[in-house]
Amino acid sequence: MATIAFDTLKYSKRLKDAGVPDKQAEAEAEALAEVLEVNLKDLATKEDLKALEDRLGDKITMLEQRMTIKLGTLMVFAVGAVAALVKLL
């Protein structure tokens, strides 16, 4: 889970210095901290992306192997069919 350092006190002080009333500045700081906390839970980390990359790489390797086997099988049948046709003709 991603974490972020959000200083609500510093943020509310900045708002107060800009002329925002005290209660409103504090409420905005708390609301923003809550939004950041809730939304950061869904972010993917570098470790999440690396794990996904590894899983996808494994799946792609398996698909390549399956395709190679299927293509090889198709080639064997095609060569066999051509050989049979040549013998018949």
C-alpha cells in the first residue's frame, strides 16, 4: 500500500495565512487527508507492477510453447498429407 506524508497542520496554516477562516481551513485539511488516505489504498506499487510483469511473462512463455507445439504438429500433418498425395499421384 502506498503511503504519503500529508501535514494537515501545515496545510491548514497555509489556508489560514491565505485568509481562509480557521474552522474551514481545518475542515478542508482533514477532508483532504481523508481523501488521500482512501484513494491511495487502490494505487499499485512498484512491487505490484513487478509481480504482475513476472506473472504475465510466465504466461507468455507458456503460450509461446503451446503455439510452437501446435505449429509443429500442424507441420507434421501437412508434410504427411503432401507425402500421401505424392504417393497417390
